[in-house]
Amino acid sequence: MLRMQAPLPDRYRTATPDQLDSWIAAAKDHLGDRLLILGHHYQRDEVMRWADARGDSFRLSQLAAADTRAEYIVFCGVHFMAESADILTAATQQVVLPDLNAGCSMADMADIDSVEEAWEALAAVIDVERLVPITYMNSSAALKAFVGRAGGSVCTSTNARAVLEWALGRGDQVLFFPDQHLGRNTGLAMGFDHADMVVWNPRLDRGGLSEAQCKSATFLLWKGHCSVHQRFTPEQVSAFRAAHPDGIVLAHPETPYEVCELADMVGSTDAIIRRVGAAPPGSTIGVATEIHLVQRLAAEHADRAVLSLDPIVCPCSTMFRIDAPHLAWVLEGLVDGEVRNRITVDPETARWAKVALERMLSIT
Ligand code: 13P
Ligand code: SF4
């Protein structure tokens, strides 16, 4: 989805890193407890150093839901995370995304019209009362609202298994969007087989599936993916293992299953951080996830070799849009009483999206 971020004023574009740091520090100091800066683990260091709290998307949603103090929540992450924070916080709290172009290509792979069309097409062949829609956190508020109305839940990579177990306790089938890989990897970890899963292609009639396939599949997985994690390959794992026979391989569940099945551990961003922290000094750890996190882990654990499995650097280009100039620009706006780049969700969408988000928070 294209959102328009106007170019920053010259003051920010031409500032030196030291100037930006001093402006950000001064604004933080001025705003004090009225400000909470949240940073996703994929943020670059020049931004992350200013975060009051860091986390994966699940942790950050918990933090946003729990905070009642801050008047302004500056979300250093991507658009869907800022929307979720707006939904989970009080009406008096304002959520700000420093660069409006910080979207998520995966979230854009499922839009509300295509999901509603899919639901209608499925209703013609199966009992949708027994079909539970689950949306990954990486989706628009409109999709979260759809799921809330239809009796489903949001999930993140931290709690996908618990949410899918919950879903299959209240229905027979799951429509999972937008990330086919998280759905497939979680289903396989739960003991299901590839034969229990089909991929719904929103560009084709009835998802490109036969009536029989729609009826028999336990998991209908939306044809979406993360452009960062989909880059990892089994060949990279083999090359790493050949070079480091005692090495440990960690993969994020947005990575294709051919890689995950070769990994020593598949887990969310937070799980990867914990596993690296628990590895003995001297370990060599190959990680399949976003490069800023891998580099930060390498810097924080100098007694371990933490390497990206992808020899060609793979940043998330939209997370990367949040930088010190944009952070300084929104913070100085707040000091001047001007809320720049506020993210809001309309009340009706927010009401139902909150139902789906709170279901997730109560399941896990
Ligand atoms: P988590 O923060 O849930 O690990 O997800 C990673 C991601 O891709 C965020 O966009
Ligand atoms: Fe989206 Fe992938 Fe970037 Fe996460 S890493 S924000 S899923 S494109």
C-alpha cells in the first residue's frame, strides 16, 4: 500500500549524526514521561539506541496494551505495528510512525477485498461456521477487524502455535493469512502433514483449488510471504554446516520450511535472541532472519560468532526507512505541540480489530 511521506525539511536532511543525536536527546528529555519510544528488533542501531523498550511484534503489542502513562507512543517499526498500538492504547494516547512509508510488503499481500472474496467463495463449498480465520500480526487493521467479527484471532510468530491450537479447538479448518510460511511451519510443528495444507492463491478463482481440496484441507494458507525471509535457502544451511560442523542454525518461521526443517531451532525474533544468549561462548551460530538483528546479536555476544546464513545482506527495506532524521523530526514536532505522522484506526475497525488482538493476548 502506498503511503506518502513528504520529504523532510532541510534541517533534518542536512544534519550531522551528532546534531541529530543531540536534538533527539533534548526532545526526549523535554517530553519525559509523556513519551514512550518502542523499537522493533529489526530497527537500525541509530534508532534502537533511543528506544525505551525493544521487542518483537508480540512483546511490543503487550507493551503498548499495558502502557497507560505515555501521551505519545513513537513506534519505531512498521505501519501494521503502529496501527495495532493505536488499537490497544487509550483514546487519549497518540501513536506516531516516524516515516509513513514504513509499510510491510507481506501485509500488503492480503487486502480486505480479497479476503472477503475468499471467505464468500469458501462459504459456497464449506461450512464457514467451522472455518476459523487467523491473521498474522503483519496485516492491516481491516483484516484484524474481519477476523474479530468472524470469531478468529490475530497471532504473531511467538504465539502462532498456541493460537492455531485454539482455533482447531473451536473449528475444523483454519484460513491463515497473509504468510503461508508461518502457517505451514507452525502446522508442521503441530504434527500436521503437507497433505493437510493447501495454498490459497487470491489471484485465481476459488483460490486455484478444487471443491474437494477446500473441503479436506485443515489449513488454507494464503499465498503471501516475507521478501526478507523467503530469500533463505537449504543450500545456505548446507554451506554453513560444511564450514561449521558444530554450528547452530536458527531460523525465523517466516522462512520457507525447506530451511526450517534443517534448522536446530525455529522461533520468533525474541526466541532467536534468547537462544543466542544461551549458546556457550565459542559457539558459531548461523541465523536466518533480518540482518540488523543478526548484526546486533553479533556485537552483543563478541565471544560467539553470530552470522547471517545469507551471504548477501538482507535488510527489511521498510523497517530501514525509520532513521535518526525522521525520529528527530517527529520528536521535535511533539516538543512544539505538533503531532506529525499520527497513525489512527477508525473506531468501527478498531473495535473489531481489538476483539481479535485481545483474543490473541488472552490465548497466550
Ligand atoms: P516478529 O517480530 O514477530 O518476530 O516478526 C518478525 C517480523 O517480520 C516483523 O515484521
Ligand atoms: Fe514485513 Fe518481512 Fe519486513 Fe517483517 S521483515 S516488516 S514481514 S517485509
